[in-house]
Amino acid sequence: MKKILLIVLCLGIVLIFWIYHSVSKAGSKGGETQQSVEFMEYMPIDKLFTAFAYVPIIRYERDYLKRDIYNRFYNHDEKKKVIIGYCYREYDVGIGYDHPTDSFDVLQKIACQNLYKELPEPVILSINPISSEVVGKYSRTDCDNLDLDDSGTRKSQQLILKQLKEDGQWNVIVENSQKALASFIRVYCP
Amino acid sequence: MKYINPILSIVLIACTAVLGSCNHVNPTKQGIEESIEQKVFSKIKSDAPYLAQLSAVYGLVFSNYHPNRIESDDFYIRKDKAGVFYGYSLNDAEIKVIKGKDQNILHVRLPMPKQISVDRRVMSVDITHEKYKPIDSKGQIINVDEWMNNELETLTKKYEEKSIEMTKAISRQYFESLSKRFGLKLNLEFTS
């Protein structure tokens, strides 16, 4: 009788451990599914803002000094002209990439080889004129026309880009933006 | 009694095997999480040189105009440029993968981005009469560099919130891509 009781007790212990093991295994399902985590689907990005610029644009009206009759009537040396008025406009400018993931495969090849300087340059994504001023002999209409949206383009956009390039600020913006773009693309490098 | 010892031995071996297999579950799960964490760290480390600082550039124009009835009017116009960089050090960041209920979580705590450096340079000076010095309404000569510095300080204060938000957005987009890449749910916060 003792033997039978002992065998039943032992079988009971085995049964308890077997049930515990089964329950533990069922509970660990969530952990096991984590093995298939690496998928290469990328996250599309509409706009990636990488830089911000506050750009004043100043356009001059130039003429000869009142007393410089010689150049005004005879010599016409343009270098002798001085400022007689100006148009001054200030802009908030957002810079970055528009739908940068559209050509994902091409960009990935470049970014994954650490060739970030070969990535495309950013573009001006937004322009917000915040103030304007006309001083001296400069036409107010000409000044306002800088932001006239003529068939989707405005002169201010070209002037802002030209200004940033002339000041050498565009190079800094481009390098920083290419690095930022590379960081997103490199996430998906194999 | 002679059967008890063999039976007990079998029971003990069975129990050991069952317990062994039970204990084996947790290290495997931890191993997977640690492996993902290592991959995430390795990816961040390789991307670190590109991890974004925001470049904010400011153009500054000082203009001074003095009407003159006999002579031509006086103009003094000076243009400066300034570059301001915003960012943070990844050494101050807290990044870990923690187990979630349905999905593992990429937990990222980043320091609040701040101004890292300022660089201001004179670009050009246009003047009508060479000897003219810019004067204020009281006839006092204006310190143009002091004016430029004050103007830059005003501008950086005005756009500081926007610049910090843009820097945060760049980081957020990066870590969103990273978490999606590794099938993790992102929990990102910036500490003040």
C-alpha cells in the first residue's frame, strides 16, 4: 500500500511540473514571435526639414552722387553709382527634402556606403515673408513684386537661394541636411 | 522497498528534466531582447556621426539712412551672417529595449536640444560717402557690432522654440524609423 501511495505521490509531482511547464510555454508565445523582427519595410516621409534660415533680402536703387555731373552726363561709370534707396524684406525659410523616400533604393545604395556627400542637396520647402521696408528712392511696387506669385514661382525664392549661396551658408546647410537624410536611410542598411 | 529507489530515481530525473526545460524559457526570451538591443545600439553607433544637429542660419542687416538736402542722402548698410547649431550629446541619452505586453518597446530618453555654437561674420558694407559714420536720432555714433549682437540675440530667442522643435522632430523621425526597422514600439521622451 505504501508503495502505491509513493508512486501516486511521485506521479503527482511529475504531473504538477508538466502542467507548470505547459503553462509557461504557452505564456512565452509573445517572446518567441519577436524572432521575426527584422523586416526591411521603410517608413515613408513626406517632408524632412533639416535646416531653418532667417534671410533678409535687400535690393538697392543706385545712382550717381548729385555733384557727380561728370559721370551722370559724360562718363557713365557704373562703379561710381551709390545707393539712393533700397527695398528690404525678411523671410523665414524652411529647408529640407520633399518626399525623400520616393527614390529610396537609389538613396540607400549611397547612404549605406557612407557616401553621404553624394546624396541630393536639400530644397527650399517653405518661405514666409515676415516684414518689408522701402527707404529712399525705391519703388514700393517693385519691392512687393519680389513676392508676387507668378504662375507658381516668385522671385524671392531665387533671391533667397542666391543669397544663401553667396554668403557661403548654403554649403553648411547642404552638408548638415545630407547627414540628416543619411541617418534616416542608413537605418535600413542591411 | 527494492522498487522504491529505481522509481524515485526515475521521478527525480523526470523532475530535473521538466524543471530544466522550464528554466530554459526565460534565458531564450531575454536573449532575443538583448540581441535586438545590441543590434539597435550597433545601428545607433554607426549612425551617430550623421545624427542630427539642426543648422539655423540668420542674415543680419544694419541699415542707417540720413537725408541730406544739398549732398546726396547718406546710406550705411552692413550685412552679417550667423550660423547657429542646435543638438545634444548622445552620451546623455538613455536608450534601451524593454519587454512589452504585445510588442517590445524601444525606450529613448533624450536630453532637450540646446544651442551648441554660434558663428557670426561680416559679409559686406555699402556706404554712400566714405567718411560717413552711422548716427542715431540724437546724433550719437552707433556701435554697429553691438547692434548686430543684440539683433542676433533677439532673433535666436525669437526662433529658439521653433529651432528646438525642429531638432526634436529630426530626432523623432530617426527613432521612429529605427523602431519600425526592428519591429519595436517607440517610447520617446525629452528630458528638460
